Amino acid sequence: MIIEQLSKQPEKEKKRVRLTVAYDGTNYHGWQIQNNGITIESELNRCLTDLLQEPVEVIGASRTDSGVHALGNIAVFDTTSRMPAEKISYALNQRLPEDIRIQKSEQVPQDWHPRRCDSRKTYEYRIYRAQFPMPVKRLYSLFTYYELDVNRMQEAAAYLEGEHDFKSFCQTGAQVESTVRTIYSVEVEEQGENDLVIRVCGNGFLYNMVRIIAGTLLDIGQGRRDPMDIFTILEAKDRSAAGPTAPAHGLTLMKYEFL
């Protein structure tokens, strides 16, 4: 009789929760779980499992590289916990390391998936230009003592906007069905005397794409390439045609917008 009663108990109802995640990526091996180190995903899984007392595995919207930062990456997970979705952020932040913080938690439809809906992402790559490095900026900006022609960089940036095959701006070996992406805007903005920001907004990005764009624009700013070379680089569809991959620490995922 007891076995029959237990078998008739209804299964706990699942809900899907969306997290907006901010993090300093300095001490992590990127977003995705790795065998060789701690990642943002592994820390979220560990702390959520501890908090909700059930196995939890998050699904991330963007798999940022080792050393890359984020103000608004997105993750979802399913849970049978009765804790209200909007309260999870408060409790989870008490368990996470101080360089990872949930900015918002909310319930979404059970079939909502961050990589299966139309969205736009905005990244910023920061550069600090001076005679000597500034210690407080070393983890979040690329330092350069080279003079940069910002007008040339802005001209080149405009040529990247629109729908193009960005294969030349994709790290060799990346497994993707298509290398065609749409870039809504590329801005090169001076902030004060020393800071320079490359801001890129698009519907999706290839592996290392923004960092390769930044490296190529830096080459152009230093006079190593002409702004019009962007057209040749795009037409080549060859990674070796573009500039170097800028270091990860200058890059921050600023926000996700779901359309």
C-alpha cells in the first residue's frame, strides 16, 4: 500500500530560470567547463547544485574565452525547487566567488533557449594608450604605447558593418555551419585622453571574431594596413589575411538583447 501511494505522488513541476551573469574573467578558463581549470559554468553549476539541493547544469548563451569579462552574459537552467525565480539571484550571490555576480534571475517559458532565439550581442574591446601602463587598467584594457590614428580605425570599422562572410575573422579550426554574420555597428570611440573603445554589435560572432577585428583595427591605426584593406580581407575568406588576435583581457561582453 505504501509503495502504491508513493507511486501515485505527482512529479515535481519543473521551471526554467534565466540568469543574467556578470563576471571578471581574469581567474577563469573561460565560460565552458574544462578539464584543466575552473570556469564560470562550473562555478554556477556547483553553487546552484548546493543552493537548490539537486543536480543543476546551466546552458550559456555565449561561451566566452579564458580571460574575457562580461557584464551581461545569459544562462538558463531547469529546477524543481519552490524558491521563486526572482529570489534565486540573492541566494546564489551568497555562494558564488566575489568575481561572479548574478544581476537578475527570472522565470522564462520551459522551451526558451538562449541560443535558439533572435538576439543581438554587444562587445567592447578597451585599449589604454600612454607612455607607460596604468596598473589599475591592466586586467581590463590592452596597453599600447604606439600612436593610433583613430580616424583610420573609424573608417575601417564602418566597412565591417552589414552582412558579410567573416571567415577571415574566425580562428582556424572552428566548427561552424556558416561563417556569415550580420554586424549592426562597429564604433571606435575615444574616452578621455588615453582610453579607446572598440564597440561591436551583431547578431552573432565567430570564435575569436571580435578579438581579430580589434587586432586588425589596431594594425590599421598603427599604419601597418590601409582602411580599404578590410574589403580584401573579407574577400580572402582566410584567417591569415586578417590581423592578429588581440589579447583576451581587453574584451568584455556588455549585453544581450533578445528580439
